[in-house]
Amino acid sequence: MDGAQTYQVSVNTVSENCTSCSLAAGCLPKGLPWQQWRQLDALARHPAVFVRRQRIYSQNAPFYSCYIVKSGAVKTVYINAQGQERVLGLYLPGDLFGLDGVGDGSHTCSAQALERSLICRINFADLEQHMARMPKLQRLLLQLMSDQLNAAHGLICSLSQSTAEERVVRFILELSDRYRQRKLSGTEFRLAMTKTDAANYLGLAVETLSRVLGRLRNRGLIRIQGRQLQILNEAALKAIADPSHIFLDS
Amino acid sequence: MDGAQTYQVSVNTVSENCTSCSLAAGCLPKGLPWQQWRQLDALARHPAVFVRRQRIYSQNAPFYSCYIVKSGAVKTVYINAQGQERVLGLYLPGDLFGLDGVGDGSHTCSAQALERSLICRINFADLEQHMARMPKLQRLLLQLMSDQLNAAHGLICSLSQSTAEERVVRFILELSDRYRQRKLSGTEFRLAMTKTDAANYLGLAVETLSRVLGRLRNRGLIRIQGRQLQILNEAALKAIADPSHIFLDS
DNA sequence: CGGGCGATTGACATTCATCAAGTCAAGTGG
DNA sequence: CCACTTGACTTGATGAATGTCAATCGCCCG
């Protein structure tokens, strides 16, 4: 038990079925023929509310379902034998998570809400049955897992070949992209995680993250107060993220 | 072309179709009902020979197929904009690789044979069709991707929270396990990669790897000459790999 | 025999983690 | 409403782990 109560109340800003959900276009039904959305509705449970820090599932728990973020944000963390936490993923509205458990039938990491969030739960056995009948859904799932694998590989490359600054800048640009994909501002947004979590995700000490952000601010590349971030010079950031880039004209 | 000929004479144990392949039990058909193996035979192309350093597929190439190692060994590498190489995976007989391309339809990394290897190619479109008809195969593929994702996450944790020594030891133990799973000796085996590649995979400089291995040898935990490795004190290695482990009885 | 890659070893440099203090904001309880 | 606590963040000083550079060796392969 951790002190987060368990309100499970659905909210009328976000609809309870895929056919009328404003997120559907960027969510699981993405790319599916419209008629098949109705079938998905049978799958998805009413979205449930999770408060900040509340667990959605726990490491080592048996795997029955995967989840989709409707609103808010979620992190996945792995806790090793020494009790150290390692942040593995950040999920924003429309993102599916929880498939880490398919491998051996139990979750390999925990998922926690970073703020008040609405989460759809999808029973995996049901999902599998639908997959067999809907080739596009089958493909979608594989693509999704492949994307996550590629993201992990990107992080691996960053961790072993990049400086703290490069990692931080790439993180900022990645967030920017993801917000843009969601039709939100890509130049001004709020970090969903605490800086401690963000540093952990990047394999850095909080202090290092703090210093790097300070430096970026002093150079006039970003503005940052608290978790509110604004990108002032995107080109310069991109140049840092990809050091091989040379400005032929500018 | 590079001269690489390493006759791995094993051959007649490896056959051209799944039903008679000695690897089948630990390969893709794993867990499928025997009758369905024949259907897989329709999928898999005759295994092809690749020599050391030969590419199996290239980064950015369009994705049509995935592959299975029948004999030998394969590495996948990502080459960044600066031309630096990063080793992402090591694949041994029975392992499937190449699904990195499902995401956006093109491979995100290259695959290279580490020694003379036999590789089965499987057309992905065909595989997908069979998946729809064979629920177990569908599940298997998802599990496989999940496993790879979990492996990547393990590496991420190691890279950001572990010392060079811990990483190296875990790598050795992981190899040991994988060889054991293949019914080979888990205490004495040959590193499939050069030490340069292994160091790269572990996010270390070759020099560091060399020094760490030297230290492990001096402490009598392993014997190593060239790529031939022998584990002398597995318990001690495990204690290093998982520092929280305390010997209650021994 | 010669060339080159892979590996080892030593000396040195540097990034980043760690430790320590202190600020700030937001609760929380009396 | 004020003292107290707590968590998130910042800033500075220091040190350690590991990368980088350089020299050398052995060995495989042409």
C-alpha cells in the first residue's frame, strides 16, 4: 500500500468507447478500418482514474492486460535487487504500455501514474483473439513493439556514446516531437516527470541534469522554470543532439 | 570481400526444413504442435551461408524478411551519423532477428555474420499470414519481441547503474546461460565476438574490457586465452553480477 | 615475409557521480 | 496562522571510474 487512494471514477471529458474517443486517431485503432473500431470497444474497459504515484501494475505481477494512456502520463520503472529504481519509459496520451509481460507471463517492471491520469485497460487474451481476426491490428501490435525496441536501442546508443548534454538535448527534442504529434505545442510544454525521474531515465545524476539545463538556459537555448520548458533555439539544440550536423547555409 | 573462412563443419545436423531440423525445438516452431511445423517449412527459405563480416541486411534497407541463425553467430549494429558503430545484439543458433524493421518498414540497424554462419530467411508477409492462422505462432512472435525488449531494458539498467566489472561479469554469465540452453558447455566456450565488439556492446572501451578480464583472471575466477573462456568460479561471478546477493549458506 | 587487425599495458585526462549545504514551495498539524 | 516537515531543485567542491592516447606485441592471412 502506498498512500494513494483508488478513485475509480470515469470522467465525461474522455469517452468510454473507442468509436467516440477523441484520441482514437492516434491510439490503438490507428489505421484500422472504421468498422472495426466497434469491435475494439468490446475490448477496452472503461478508463479508470489513477492519481499521482499510483501503481497501474507491479513488477513480477502476473500479466493479464496492457494499458493505454487516455490522459495524463505514466512511467515504467524497474527496481533491481538493491532496491535502486531505473526509469525505463514515459508514456503519454495514446501510448500503449504493459506489453513487457508477454515474454514470460509476468511484468518485468512497474507502471506508475506521474499525475492524475485516465487509463484504459485491455485484456490481453481478448486482444490476441481480435488480432487473429484483424490483420491490421496484428501488424499494429508488432509495429508497436518494434517501435519500443527501437526506442530502447536509441537510449542504449545515447547511454554509451553520448555526453550528458547530448542526452539531455535529445530528450528535450524527443518530448517536443511527441507533443507535436499530439497536436500540442512542440516549443513550450511541461515536463511530465520530476527532474529526478528524468535524470534517472537519462542515466544521469539529478545534479548533472540540473547543471546541464542551467547551461542551456545561460546560452539562451531554452527557458526553464520548474517543469515548464520553452525551446528558444531549436536549430541550435538539433545541432547539439546530432554533432555531425554541419550548417552549410544558415 | 574479406578473407574469412572458418569451416564449421557441423553441417549435416542442420537440415533445410523445420520438420527435420535438429534446432527446431529451440527455434521458431518452439511450442507449436508438430503438425504445424510442416506449414513453417513452406515459409523458411533454404538456409544460406554467410561468411565472417558479411552483411545479412543493412541499416535503412527496406524490411521484407526476418532471419533465424542455424549455425554460427550474428551481431546487429547501429551506425550513427558520425559513423560510430554501436553493437546492439548478439544472436546464436535458434535466435530470430531482423524484426527491428517492422516499425516503419525499414531496418534500423545492420546485421553481420561474426563467423561462417547458416541463416534461414523468412518472408515477413508470409509469416504474418501464418500468424493469423496459428494463434501459438502469433503469441510466440509477441513473446519474442517482448523478450528482446526486456533484454534491451536489462542492458539499459546495466549501462546506467553498474560498474564496468559488473557489466562484464553479467555478460559472461549471460553467454554461459545461452550456451547452456543450447545444450553446450556453460563453463567453457568461445566468445563469438571480438573483444572490441564485446566492449562496444557493453558500452566500454576495449582497454577497459581487457583490464577487467585480466583482473578476473588474476583473481582466479576465469581462464581466458584469446576468445576461449572458462569459468572457474561461477558462484563468485554471480556474487559480483548481483551485489545484493548474500551467501547465507555455502 | 610483411601488413594489419586485435589485444594488452601504461600514462594521462576528463566527465560525471558523490557528498554536502542550502533554497524554495507546498503541504501538514497544532 | 505559524512552525515544521518534506520533496524537488540548485550550486559548489572533490574524487573516482573510465575514456583517450600511445607504444608494443602477437598472430593470422595474404
